[in-house]
Amino acid sequence: MTFKPAPWPRKLRSQHWYGGTSRDAIYHRGWMKNQGYPHDLFDGRPVIGILDTWSDLTPCNGHLRELAEKVKAGIWEAGGFPVEVPVFSASENTFRPTAMMFRNLAAMAVEEAMRGQPIDGAVLLVGCDKTTPSLLMAAASTDLPSIVVTGGPMLNGYFRGERVGSGTHLWKFSEAVKAGEMTQDAFLEAEASMSRSTGTCNTMGTASTMASMAEALGMALSGNAAIPAVDSRRRVLAQMSGRRIVQMVKDDLKPSDIMTKVAFENAIRTNAAIGGSTNAVIHLLAIAGRVGVDLTLDDWDRAGRDVPTIVNLMPSGKYLMEEFFYAGGLPVVLKRLGEAGMLHRGALTVSGGAIWDEVRDVVNWNEDVILPAEKALAASGGIVVLRGNLAPRGAVLKPSAATPALMQHRGRAVVFEDIDDYKARIEDEALDIDETCVMVLKNCGPKGYPGMAEVGNMGLPPKVLRRGITDMVRISDARMSGTAYGTVVLHTAPEAAAGGPLAVVRDGDMIELDVAGRRLHLDVSDAELERRLASWTPSHERPESGYAWLHQAHVEGADTGADLDFLKGCRGSPVGKDSH
Ligand code: FES
């Protein structure tokens, strides 16, 4: 960690709009003054954009405008000038065909909102799954000083005396309904029990994972990830972040100073320790691609290997985010990694200091929530990267969410050409399938769906569920919700719609999964595989215009983060020409 603060005072980029007495300056200031801002606010103090992903249709972020008021208070206190800017909000539970298709659109829109307007630094007010990576990608591409404030998780859900987690129990209960073990009325009753306060999913799903990633990367104040949305300490943290960003601008502490290779390695190890979402793989690869860090899929396997999963939260474990917070939250996990030699202790954070200095003195208040290493949920909890003739560019599996007995498995493929084919046939009692089979789903990758939907954890056939079977090996080019679980091979690359080997798997082919050996193999000869690939023709729809066309034409594979090829890299934040 070698960060040297820039000299202060100096001229900031916002002064290119607001400084001086030119016609342009009066034009820019004058219109702002219609909101009642006094003249001295334009005197060269840091202008901080509060980039707010609030939306009524992003319910997980529905409380962010209240939080924005606390951020503003902190910015005012530190001598900055806060401006709240609503930005594209890619809601996980609303957007069709999938929010993931709009992560890059949001990142592009937010990047231009940052660069094209008179702000010197940003508070990224995020929460729901895609909002966190999209704004981090934008901040990385502009490299303006930025700090993440997440909305925090919902309170614990309880249904008939049992703890229920967002998403995780939705999958469980829907399987129970299919198996005839739960009534539809009870399912409806459970619905309200899962979402009893504002906030993001209360499991270690993608939202909580990405909040943890932001903290482990050093892009949020220590402790940010786990504070419940409705806890008063969440509002305190928002205010403190407002204060902090003003100093970050004065010091010129930028994302590229913080999000270095070692920071990404810290985040990868953290993801293993918390049993985090496989979606973090794609998002961190994309963020790294924006900030210019050479991060690969193999870094995930290498850095995460041998890191035990010690956070006992659903979907891998038992508890929810509220209990994680009471136990001490992410700082305890980072401390444990540091003690085990698995943390780059000197990595810089938004605090301006080393990550280790923020966590070295924290205490674990509940060893059933943050487990001792000998009681880890998985001894090696890092994301596994599989390769083989079925996934030449890689596929991923989350061991802490998988069934140990299935991690070495050979089975007969039952193939679904796309999600519609799966939905049409999965409940057919005549479907030739049993628990030894391998379910294969095609055309759900970044180009194929389009957008790479969270359908990789496809539900099991009812006739298998009724026999008490709860897991089977499933393989696809899709993603999986961070709240989901199972022996599920995801992100298979190249994807089927791009002509990857997944496209030519046929019913009855034998497939071998060997997690320990990192191998995913389609048991056909090289010559046969080549023959099939040579005669393959694309079957997915190709949009002819609009953003869907842009996405499909330019989206890259899951193995490099599924960003749009022309958006990769850091373009900085030049002030550009004036238009008046
Ligand atoms: Fe928005 Fe889970 S769906 S946080």
C-alpha cells in the first residue's frame, strides 16, 4: 500500500463548469441556483454525485432515497456539495428477459452520467444484485473517486417458526409444492414471510455477496456489507460515507488506487469464505476489465482454493444476514483470512489505510454463525473452475452449495435445447430421466437467452422429487441465483449460442464431472465432436435492432465477465468540450 494524497487545495473538474465569470460558468451556475443554492457553494469545494439506483420497480433499493439524505448530510458536514442523481436501476426481480442483460447498459449509462456532468466524486448507492457491479464498472471506467454504500439486507424471514431466506426458500418451497409436500395456500402464506422489511435479499445471495465484494475490494467502509437495511447504524454508515468521499476527492483517492490485483484476490478469497454467489465471478471479471487489472477465471480457482467456507448462511448454511451482522459481519471474516495468511493485509481501502488495520481488532460474537475452520461448511469453498472438451474456456461450480456425493459423477445426458423446451417437458411423467442422469440446458448464456438468465439451477423432475431426491448434476451456460444451491455447473464457455461444445450434446451422451480433477468431459470421440460442431447452425433468435441487438452483437463470454467488448477499459474523466 503506497498511496500519497494529492495536494489540496487545487482546481477540481467541477470548476470547469462552475468556476469563473464566463458566460458558460454563469449558464451552469445560474440554472443550479433555481434550486436555491447560495453562490458560495460554487467556490471550488468537491461536488459529489450521489448516484442513486432507487426505483419503485427495484424494491430491494426502495429505501435508498432516505439513505441518500444521510449521505447528503455527511457531504455537507465535510464541506462538500452533494447532488443526487437518479441512475439506471437494473432490478433483479423485475427486468425481462433478465436483469443481467442490462448490467452493461446501466454501467454504460452511469459512466456517461459521471463523466459528462460536473462531479468530482461519487457515492454509489446500490443494493440489488446488478446495481452494485454496474456502478462499480462505471466508477472503474471513469476512475473518479467513488465509495459504495449498499442498502443492506432485509430482516430475517420467519414462516411457521422456521427461519426462511429470500430466494433459497422460494426454490425449496416450489420443489415441495411440486412434490406434493406443501399446499399452494401455504406457499402464498410463506411469500409475505420472506420479505418483512425494506432491503436486499437476506441470504448470502448475489446482493449480499456483491456488498461483501465491495467491502473486500476496499470500495466501501468497513462493516458496510451486513448492517440490516432498517438498522439505524446503516444510516450512520451512509452519513460517514458522505463525509469520507469529500476527503477522498481532496486526496484524489481513485478506484484504480484501490481495486488492484491484490484487492481482487482478497475479494475472491472472501467469496470462498462467505460461500458467496457464483455471479461474483462474472461481475468481478467485468469490473477488473474496466479498471485494467488482468484477472482471469483461473485466478478464481487458484486464489480461492483451500479457503474454507466459514460463514454459516443460506444457501450454503443455516443463518441469514441479520445474524451475520450480530456476529460481527464481514470484518470478522477478513480478520480470519488475515490470520490464516489468506489476505493481502496492506491492500488499500476507501479509508486511505490498509484493510488489515480496519479488521485486526474485531471480535467474532457467534461461532455458530462465523464458524471455526475445523467446522467449515466446505474445507475448500472457493469457486471451482472446470475445463474439458465440454467447457474449453471454463465452467464454474460452487462446492459449498453442492452435494459431496455428486462431485464425482458420470451420467447420461438429458438435454433441453432451451428454457422453453425445459419448461415444456420437465413435468412430463414420460420423460426418460432418473437421479443418475445429468440435466443439460442449452442456449441460456450471454448471447443465447439473451442476457444469461439465472436458470442454471433448473428444478428437478417431479417424479424424481417425489422419491425424496433433492439434487442432481445440472450443466448449462446459464447463471444461478446466489440464493440457490445444488450440484450445478454454470457459465459453460463457449456458450451454446456461440457454437460451444455444449451446443452439440445429445440425449444419451455420457458426461463426466470430476470436481477434484477440475474436469468436465463429454464422452464422445474427438472426431465425433468435431463432426457435430462442423454441422452446427445457430438456432437462437437474433434481435434486429435496439439494445438487444447491441447486446447480442457485442457481449463477450462469461469466462471474461460478459461485458460489451467496446466498454472494456478505463476511459478516465476528461471534462470535454462545453456546448454553449
Ligand atoms: Fe434484489 Fe435479491 S432480488 S436483492
